[in-house]
Amino acid sequence: MKRWFSNETGQAAVEAALLIPVLLFLLMGIFVVGYWLNDQLVVTAAVREGARRGALTGDCRTIAVAVKDTMRVIDTDESRWTLEATKPLPVVGGDLVVKVTYRIPFGFDFFKNQYAEITKDPVFPFQEVVGQATARMEVPALSPAPLECQ
């Protein structure tokens, strides 16, 4: 039987031209999700450590230092994250709640723009990471009128 297309010299080039953009798009998506998951883990560790230290010391400054030390892993710019804690610190046995909101310095603007065009939603879901932890106060606050946590 005679083959209609016996010359297949460009087949590999055409297949590569079709598959490479798809594979690159998937690879960049994996990077974006991985970057976001890493930030989520660090923020969760930061709030957990801040709540633990605050509950054990009764000092707002200790909470801020613990969160700041842990957040340095992903970003040294403190303007990108905010820290909220129970104001004023609760009494012994009360719940101390620590919350950190981190705005990711997103470098993959292509994905942001594509998401906005497809969904008609300008808020990209991987722009912000929020972590919250609750700890039981183990010691009284350091001063009679507890300092407000910043």
C-alpha cells in the first residue's frame, strides 16, 4: 500500500511547537501554586509561634518579635504583612488570637492578567495569605493594664 505522506521530516518540530507552550504554562502554574503554598506554611508557622510565645510570656512585644523572626524566611519587607492580636491580652485561661495577613509580591503578572480576563474578577486568588492561631493564656499579662498588641 502506498503512503500518502511518506516525508515525515517536520513531524517532531510541529509536535514540539504544539506541546512546549502547554508544558511551559503548566510548569509556571506549578511554580505559582508552590510559591503560594510555601508562603502559606510560613505564615501559619509565624502565627502559631507568635500565639505560643504570647501565651507563655504575656507580652505583646514577644508576639511581634516571634512573628517577625518567622516571617523573615519569606520576606524582610514588613510593609507586606500585618499582625493582629487580641487587644488587650486576655486573662489567664482566656484565648489569645494572633492573625497575620501577608500580601504576596506576585511576580507572574501574566497569570494575574489571564485570570482577570477569563473570570472577569480582578482579585487573583493567590495574592494574599492569611494565617490565624489561637492559644490559651498561661500567664498573666506583664502590666496591670495590658499593652495593646500592634
